[in-house]
Amino acid sequence: MKKTIKNNFFAIIISITILFILHSTKETFQEEKSISFPSRSDGVSEVFLYENYFFMTTNATPVHLFRFSKDNFGVADILNLESNEVWSSVVYKDEVYLGTDGEPGHIIQVNLTTFKKGIDLKMEENENYLDSVAFDGNHTAYFTTISSPANVIKVDLETFTRVNAIQLKNYSLDPVDSESSYGCGIDTVNNFLYASSDNEPTRIWKVDLENFQLVDTLELEANDIYVDGFIILDKKEPIMNHSLMYVSTWTSPMEIIMINLTDFSRIGLVPIYSDLVPQQSWRVFFDNETYKAYFPSNGGIPLIVVIQANTSKYIETLQYPDNFGIIQSMKLGNDDNTTYGYAGLWGPAGAARLNLDNQSDYNRTLVPDFNVTIDIVIDEETHIAYITFDVSDANYSLIANFDLNEFSIKRYQQIQNDDPSITSAHLDKDNNSTYFLLGSYNFQVYILSLIDDSINHTEILPNSSPITSIFDETNHLLYSAIQFTVNNSCSILKITTPDFGIIDKFDFDAGTCATKSVFDKDRNIGYFIGADSSGKYNLFQIDLTDLSLIRSLELHEYEVTTMVFDSLHNSIYFVEYIPTRTEYEKYFETCPLYIVDLNKFEIFGSILLPETNIILTSFMGITDNYAYFPTHEENLHVIKFDTVSYSISNIIHINSDSQFAFSSAIDRSTGFAYIGTVQSPARFIEIEVTENFSIKQEFCGLIILIMIFLIFF
């Protein structure tokens, strides 16, 4: 008998030990997939026009191609090219061909009708950095390189094949292997290509396109350095008895050099009569109708020098505000008998439409900076996620329509508004809509149709701002905590959907405002957390039927960063952010997690994370008695919280370069979790959680069988 008891005792101890080891074993949830969104870079490298759209590429890696509507100058779509920087572009039929940097360079084909990436044509060895391109007007493009020595690469755009290439070494002088090409232009009448070197002084190479051979070289004067922009006027133009070429330099002040193409000689400079001092010019742009040439200044004050190319006369210098940005690229378009320049900007990166006949008439929009993912809403039937972004310094907000099955962006949609800060989003399947609440001084809702992706807009209440909200999809009611901009008082509005009428209001005491909220749909109760005038946080239990206060619970003076409602255990979990200064004047942060028993309406426990400087700002979801909190830190983790034992089951490291989680959600129908980050650029991450749960459950079931066997047998 004693032996049996002793054996059973050891069996129990061994089993408990095994359970403890399994329970505490560190799990690593592998990142299944991730994607980077565009980030605002230093500027825009290429621009071009097609039909009613204006396109531009950013100079960040990976490069994104933006499509803007010429009508409202809003972002219509964004395509990730998954490439190095784009330095050259040519449009042929309904496709654009983009030359990239890198060793070797690539030419990327994009269909501008479908806005889909096509063939990626890789160049050969030493054909690096496709800096410029000239188009013959038929179907052949010539790309020049910054490789040493420089190359001219002939590409047939009809078949999209590399036909041939030549090296541009100076045959009349000693070869200079370090020469690269910074710009090129084409004389389509006489069938010559001209390309510039990076020497000091610059050399201009002349290539006969008939036999694709280098036939001559012109060395410019000592201060003529880094020629980039080319404008070629040939004999078909009613101007002079010789062909004429203008080239711009990177010198400060700007120089515009005239070259006689008949005898291939340097004529001189175009005098610029201006009190302003334009700096170096990288690109030049020519209006074939008016014979005006435009030379943007790429340094100092944003300027454009305008000359009359057929008379070589200076006309004027256009000036734009100091914070406008430097014009890096531009294409000319004639709309409604007005000449517009569609420009890509540096510092800050953006796009502009300039009325070149009236310098005070211009539109500008900044490249969206996808650094912060505000919210993630998942349609579990279609597996589409709607991801909202904070674009705080632009007059619009952006929504990514994301296909979770393909893990790709279907499209971007823009909300143009002078007050564009989105605070929350809700899915309403009954009305086939997603609602986006926004406004820092005028409470508005934008309604995105799930049927045709159209967006409508309604104003809820002026002089107010939505802070946090909950949505009762069953009864089609929206409850939004707002703050009035006039006196900073706060209320909860009860709003009907989809007509968005205010039918009731609850007012907080003066100085109290709600910042977080959760919904108990079974009891029709809303829980709101907010600080009062003394800085103390309180938990408010609100009966949503008549919008009345049931009771409140005083918490602490620290900021509540996230809160969770656990319907299974009728509990609320909330996380505080506590910055602490040490005696060495260094800060560290702790984020204790508190448990509120809603039956007793009291705090009955708290948990400290095992590491400092881990901040929790969002809640991913609850499933299978576990709650998940992604961390707002440089090394992204997920906190796995056991809602049965009220303990931290694990801290899971996400194997990626992702940082600072800000939004998250779980697709319960598939068992995948999604995290949006705050970093440059923002990332969207998918991890699988169901498989880990099932493995754990299988192991636990096996251990229970072993325990029973050891105890009784």
C-alpha cells in the first residue's frame, strides 16, 4: 500500500513537472507573411502622364508607383514595384517602362490601364544604373547608364527585348574608363542620339542610330559640368538654318548651354536676366506647341527658368514658396488651353500641378507617409481587411483594401478632407458598408460600400471630435465618445446607422473624457475608460439602452493604453503605461495588466510583464481562453495571456524586422492574426495561431492520459 501511494505520489509529481515544462516552454510564432507599405522618402524620382492620370515614383526602396487623378489631384492607386530606385521612364502605348538603378539595372514594365506590373527585364553585366532614356517616337528606347564605362542600351518596346548596346568611350581622346552618362536626348529627324559624360568638363557623345555607332565627341568648357537635361530643335522646326540643342548643368548658378548640331560646336550660354539666382538644373522640359523650355532649379529657392527656345531668349523666372519643395521631375500637359507642369518634388516628397501661365495657380499634395496603421477591420466572409493610415500632414486619409487570401493590396482609397484624422472603423455587413470615423474639429463619417467600393460622406456634429467608439451591428447603433472643441467637454452619442442620426446623448462630468471603450453585446452595456480633471482614470459602466451611467470604478493616475472585454469570464483587462525615471536620469517603462471582475466591479489582480520597456498599445483578440497583445517596441513580440489562470502564458517573438505594433486583429474564421506597425515604412504582418493552439491541446490531452495511467496502474 505504501509502495502504491509512493509510486502514485511520484507519478503525480512527474506529471505536474511535465505539465509545468510544457506550459512554460517558449513558443515562437513564425511570421508567416509580411508586407511593407510605402514610406515618404526624400523625394520623387520620375513622373509621367497617361490619359487622365499623373504618375510618379518615390526614391525609397522598395519603390512604389503612385497614380494621381488629374481631376481632383488625389491618390487613385499605389503599386509596389518591389525594385530599386527608378531613374528613367518612357511611355509606349498603354505601358510604361521604368529604368532602375542597381548592378545591373532593370527595366520594369507596368500596364497603365490595369495598373499591374509586367515583365522585369534584366540588363547585362556592367549595364548599371539606368539614369536616362530617349525615345525615337516609334517603338525604340535608348537607355544610358552610370556604369563605367557608360553604355547606350537599345530596347525594342514592341517586343520588350534588349536589342543591342554600345560603350561610350571617347575614341578621339584617350579613353576614360570612369566616364558615366547623366543625360541624353534624341534628334529624331537626323537620327542621332546625344549623351553626356560625368567628366569635368563634360563631354557630349554623338551616336549614329542608323548603324548604332559612336561617331563624334564634343568637349565643353571648363565650368560646363554634369550636363543632364537635353532639348533638341532640328531643321523641321521653323527657327534657324541649323539644328540647335540646349543642355542644362548642375552648376550654381544654373547654366543653359546652346550647341550647334550642324557642326557640333558650343555656341554659348543663354543669358538669364533675373534678380533671383537659380541653382543647378537636372531635367529640362519642352512645350512643342509654344517652343517654351522650362528649367527647374534643383537647389535653394524653388524656381523655374523659362526661355523661348526658337529665339534663344530668356522670358521669366517662376518662383514658388520656400516650403514648396524642389522640382525633381516634370511632364507638361495642355488641359483646357492651359499649359500645366505635373511635377515630382523633393523635400518634402510630393506632387504638384503648376499652371505655367500663372505661377500663383498651383496644387500640391504630399506623398503619403505610411508610418502608422491606425486600425484594422476584417471582413471574415470575404477575408478582406480594411487598413487605415494616419497621414497627419496631408489633407487626406488613406484606406488599404487588403486581400488576406492573396496577401496583397487590392487598391488604395483616399478620403480627401481638410480634417482627415481617422480615429476608428467599423464593419456593417447588414448594410454592406464600412464606417470610418474621423475629424479633429468636425465629427464626420465616411461610408465605404462593400459592393462597389464607392465612398460617401456625412457630417455628424460640428465642433466635435470622435475619440473612441463601439458598434452594435445587431441593432445598427453606433456609440461614439466625443470631445467638443469649444469647451473640451465630453459626451457619448447614440447614433443610428446607416442614416447617422443622433438619438441620445450622455454627458460626462466636467473635465472627464473617455479614451477607450469596449462592448458587452449580450448585456447591451458599454464600458468606457477615461481620465477626470485630476488626472485619475475611471471605468464607466454605461447602460446603452437608455444611455445611463450604472456605476464607475476609480482606477489610477496612469494612462490606459488598451482595454479588453472578456465575455466568457465577464472580465475587463486594461493596460497602464508607467514611465519611471531612475536615479541616473534614465527612463524605463512598465505596463502592468489589470483584471477587473465585472460581477463584483472591482480590480482583483494585476500582472507585471517580466521585462521593462515593453509597451502594449493594442489588443489583437481573444480565442481559446487566450488573449493576445502585440508590443509597441523595437523587437516586436506578442504577449500571450491565459484568461483562465490570469497569467502570462508566453511572450512570443515575431521573427521579422517589424517594430512598434499599433493596430491588430484576428480573423477567427481562419485562425490568422494580423499586426500593423508604426515604423518607416509601416508593415503588415500575418501570423498563424490556430496551429499552435491545436498542438498544445493535443500535448495536454496526451499528458492527462499518462497521468491517469501512472496513478492507477
